[in-house]
Amino acid sequence: MQPYKYILLKPDYYSFITDAGTEYHCYFFTAEEIFSEYPALAKKAYAFNLSLKDNISFQKGLDKRIAATVTDILKIFLHQKENAVVYICDNSDSREKARFHKFYHWFKQFNDGSIVQLRGVIRAGNTNILNALLIHKDNP
Amino acid sequence: MSPLVKHKEFPRLKAIYFIEKAAKVKGPEKLLVALEKSKYISEALQNGLSFSDLKELGFKFATV
């Protein structure tokens, strides 16, 4: 399965266009506030988002190349072995469980074993936050 | 005659807002703040703000 060719718009985001013409943006942003009690870790912590360039509905059907592309970008980002990436499932539309499972299966299918994925559900207030922590297997 | 429609400008929150908010809570609550920040960035981009705009507000992005 070949990932889509993506463009790196340094230092902000990655972009790719699917066969159906949908443009996606992948970006990593600092998430130091999560680990503020652990300053050394906080400097290496990033959160990850995947979003559509234009606010249009997702294409119907399954395009596995999207999964291959996103996994590829994450692997490259985590190749810098000290980085850690947190994926927090958006719950605005109550579809966080679907995102949680989709992300897990994307990674299960396309991870070459170099990335460790730790999934969890954290209760905060009245909200269950579905999240995953991704690190390189050789992360010190 | 079409009525005038005034669009509200998307609020520009500084990154420090989320850092200070997270500093006031402990443990799992910090993840709630991170989720709020994630949603804010996503919505800001969908509502016309650019990565440059967000960087001016203090948000930091990374690529390799």
C-alpha cells in the first residue's frame, strides 16, 4: 500500500491530496501543558491533528492510503527518537470512539514495529478523554 | 433587498491562555485543556486563521 505523496510546509504542517481530491493537513503542535509537572518531558511532547483543508464532509468509502500516509508522517516525526506524540480524540460531535478505534487500527495495520502506541481512557471531570501516546520504541 | 449579515470574527486566543489554564488544574484535567486547545486550533484553521496567524498568537508547530 503506497502512501500518498505529501508536501512538507516547513515548519508548520504536512499536506496531501487523495485520489478523490480531498486535501488533508497533518500537524504537530506543542503540548507542554499536559506534562507541565515534568519539564524535561514537556519539551518533547506534541499533540497531533489531522484535518480537512476545507470544512467539507468526509468522502464516502474507505481509502486505506490515507491511513498509510498518516502513519508514514507519524513514523517520520517520531524517528527523532526523543519526541512523544499525543493523539486526543475530538469529542465535539460524539464520534470520539470511532476516531479512537480508527486510529488504533490504522496504526496496527501500517506500523512497522518502530512505534509504540499506548492507548487510554482518562476520566476528567464528567468527560472520558480517549487518547493515545505514541513514542519510538528506542525512545530513552 | 438582502439583509446585512454580520459575521462574527473568530476569537483570537493566545497560546498562553491554555498554558495558564492548564497550570491551574492537576492530573487528568490538564488533558481536558489540551483537548480544548486542539479543538481551538482546528476550528481556527477552519474559520480562516492561518498557521502564521496562530504562530503570532504563540502556538508552536513542528515538522521534521
